[in-house]
Amino acid sequence: MATAQELSNFLAQVERRAFKQTAYAVRDDHAALDIVQDAMLKLAEKYSDRPVTEYPMLFQRILQNTMKDFWRRQKVRNLWTTLLSSMGAGQDGDDDYDPLEALGANDQDDHSNPQGQLERSQTMAIIEEALKKLPARQREAFILRYWEDMDVAETAASMGCSEGSVKTHCSRAVHALALTMEKHGFSKQQLAK
């Protein structure tokens, strides 16, 4: 069993290498830092009672799984960002445009652009209706993972099921929502981005 000092020494030793590895994989320093910190926390919370000799393999596995979770979230976020960006705002070349902020915005631009406002409200109605049609567990997993930004472990704990079940529910929800959006005129190219 490792001591707290041994765990701390191990984490200090692997921190820089893990960050470089992750930054290379995700190509975003801020995301890489978050991923490495999450992996370190998971190691400390769940495996601190293990011998120090097991830490390198455990940490690498945790780091890889945390990166996979990041990529899954990115894929779903990109899908929804693409769908929501089709609502019209941000077409003036504004790279900092956040479509989720536009949904709740009730600014003067909405009043001067009724067509854009109508398109956004129609798209949100389609998304909300599609979410209502999902089975309860799929809807719950999807909302917790991608709208509440919980990781797989947090979602599993919240739902009272295994992490594998969360991943299955989320995958099925994403596929069902994509099919619904395609039926409403969103192209496969829009959904695949």
C-alpha cells in the first residue's frame, strides 16, 4: 500500500509527460490540462490504496479512458453545435459565436430578424420533442453527460447503473436524435461534423 507522499511523488513525476502526451493527442492545452488533472484525481480517489508499483499502468489506463471520454463528449458537442449553428446567428463570421448562448438570448437582434428567431425556435422545438420521445434512461443519460457535462462515472453514480450502461444509453440516444434531426431536414453532412 502506497503512502500519500509516494502517491504525490508519483503524480509529480508523471505530470509533465502526461500533459505533453495528452496535449499532442487532443491538440488543446487547456483540455489536456483538464484531462490530466481528472486522471490524477481518479487515480488518487480510487487507487490510492494500491502499491506504488501498480501506479504507472493504472495511471496510463485512466489517462487513456479519460481521453476517450473527452473525444466522445467532443463528438456529441460538435453534433449539437452544428445543429444549433444552423439556427442562423453567427453567420457574420464571428468565430466566438456560441449557439447555446443564442438560444436563451432575447436581445434586440432577435426582434430585428424574425426569420432567424423563427428558425431557432423551430429547431429547439424539434430537439425538445426528440428528447421527449427518447426512453427515460436514454434521455437521462444524454442530458447528464452532454448538457450537464458530467463524466461517465458521475453519470453512472447519479443514475445508479454501470458506466457501460451509461455509454450504451448515450450512444443509443445520440443515434436516435440524429435520425430524428435527419427526418426534419438536417443533412447527414451537418450531423457528421
